Amino acid sequence: MNDLTPPIEVLKTSYEVSEQIGHLLRKAYQRHLAIFSQTIGDPQLTAVQFAVLSASLQMGPSSMSDLGKATAIDAATVRGIIERLKGRELIELKTNPADRRKTTVELTDAGRQLVERTTPAAQRVSDLTMSDLNEVERVAALMLLRKLSASPAL
């Protein structure tokens, strides 16, 4: 800074980024992801990949769009996840016989076995993520997160 540069005024507000909902949700999610990677038992499996595999097991043969909606993952991201899972031979893509323009996503036997094997660990991930909460706080946290996630964006 030279003598000709005016001093920068520091804006004083009560806004504290570390106390904002988005920041706290990110930190909680980062904690959850760290617990997931340490607990799940498959170093190649990410949390979002597990979500897609688990939804596919629950829904049966589905479109990419339906899997994206079920997991709250946007279309481009779910497409990439499905491609990676296909590369690991955990899912397969089949052309819909009724409409050859549509593709159906199905778990392979290996994909089904992986989901069945890792689901207990995934439940443990959820338990560990909320381990600092008592039972009442866990119920309240889940209820509040469901309510927040059900509200439409402005």
C-alpha cells in the first residue's frame, strides 16, 4: 500500500459466517462424509454412490431421473455417478422395451450384494454422525432437517 491508496474501511456487522445455517450444515455434512469414508468398509464407495445404490435396491429398475429425484441429486451428477457404478459393474443400463429411447438402471448381483453388505455400516454412519446428540435431540434434528428440506426454494 502506498500513500495514494485510500484505507479500506472494514464493515462491522453482526453477521458471523460461522454461525450461519449454510456454514453449519456444510460442517455437519463434512463430518458425516468423513465418518462415512472411515466406516463404510469400501474405500471406492462414496456416500452419494451408496445413496444411488440403496435407492436402486429399494425402487427396483428405475430411470436415472427417478433415481435422481429419490436421492436429491441433480440429473448431471446422477448420470456421472451411474457411469462410475456401471464401470465397477455394480449397476447395468438396459433399454426399456416399451420405449427404446428410455434407459433403465438396475443393480447387478454384485451391486445388490454390496448394498446388503454395507447397509449396516451405513446405519452406523448415521448413528455416529449424531453421536453427540441424545435421543430427543436426534428426533428433533431429523424432524427439523426434513422440514427444511421439504420447503421450496425461494
